[in-house]
Amino acid sequence: MAMAISACGACLQWKNSSSHSSGKGCKYTGQSVKALPVRILSVGKKRSPGVQLLVDEYIAKLKCYCHVDDVQIRSNPKNARNARAQVDDEDTAVVNLIRSDDWVVMLDEHGLDIGSEHMAELLGDAGNTGALRLSFCIGGPYGHGQQIRERANVSIKLSSMVLNHQIALVVLLEQLYRSWTILKGQKYHH
């Protein structure tokens, strides 16, 4: 099954995941790839010290490949009394931090199920869209609102299981690092 993802007017063709799960690799491996700056917008409560250590470690590793901006957005910024209002307030806070020239990836439990090689291709493809920045959005406890769902260029999931926003952030950072090592043909991924 071929999958087309529309992004900033460009059409990105992704082959079915079985072509990559066999270890054939990423279409960009060993090629020059435009490294877009990455911005991670994460909604949630204050991070635990252990999670922050891992976040800092992966951001330091990623500096060899691209700039990473880690933005924390407070969950329930207006202290709404119901979940819908909370999601709407978080949604507005996230959308206000996204520029028109961002290529936006929404992390969502209903998003595309992609492997590490596909994540590497996503990074490579995003660099070819004309976007100036790659923004990843991690929702709060009740997920994403309608504005970000409409603004996102693509929606992916990191797991078939629902992940707490702190764990999702660590998994995302590790996968970004893994993706860059795939793109550069380095030995981290096997």
C-alpha cells in the first residue's frame, strides 16, 4: 500500500512499511539531507528530574545533526473546569507557537504507525518541503484540539499504546537521534 502525505503543497510518497522492516534502509541514507531546526512543543506538567536528564542528553546528542528547541506548555493554562475547555486552551497555546513556515508533525495515538526508517524519511522529506522548521506537537492528558489537527501536515504515533507526555518526549527524542544516525549511515541503528 502506497501512502501519500501532503505537506506544504509537496506530495511525499512513502512506500508501505514492509519495504523498510526488512532492513533495506531509508531512501536518504548516505545522501545530503537538509537539517531543519526542530521544535518540540510538549503540553504537560513539570517534568521529573530523571526525564529532564534524558531530554538534555538526547538534545546534546542531536546538536551534532540539527538544532532542537524544547518548549514546555503548561497543561490546562486557564484552569478550565472541563476537559473540552482544557483541550481548547492547550490547543490555542500550541497553535500560537507555530509559524506559517513550520512543517508540523502531530504525535497522536491515531496517527500513522511508522518505523524508524520511515521517521528518518520524514526528516528527509520535511527538508524538501520549503519549510524552515520542523515542529513536533505532543498533546496534553486529553490529546490535541481541532486547530492543531487541522494545522498538522502529518500525524504519527510512537506506539500502539498511549504514552504519558513525558515518556512520549523521551521516545521522540531517541527516535530523532536514531533517524539522524540512519540518515548519516552511522552504526547506532541496526
